Amino acid sequence: MDQYHLVVFAANKRCHLYCQSKESGDAAYLKQLVHDGTRCSYKDAYSVCVRGECVVSRHLQGDASGSTPNAAVTL
């Protein structure tokens, strides 16, 4: 039995689970969503996945006054 090592693969479709084989480089869509709260992007700390949609959380981001309203905007 061949053994494969899978790593998370950043694909164009955010909030959906893709994995890539370290050995062959083949990527596969696992037909699952990532867990709620997972970042949409490695580069953006304020965008998180919620029910398969990428949202910008103003609660996480805050504003210039230091307040953090409890709201989210779907991207």
C-alpha cells in the first residue's frame, strides 16, 4: 500500500478544502468546507470562513477609535 503525505493547498475557491500530495504534487478537492473561523487567506488576518463564505470580521479588525463592533461583511 502506497503512503501519501497530504498538505493543505490554497486554491482559488476560498473556504473549501483542497489538499496536495507532497510526493506527486497532485491536488484534490475534498468536497468539504473548512471549519468556521479558519482564515480565508494567509495574508489577511481579518477575513474568516463562515459556513463556506469568506467574511471580513469588523469584530476582529476594529476601527481607529479602538471599538470593535460585532459585525461581518461577506466578500
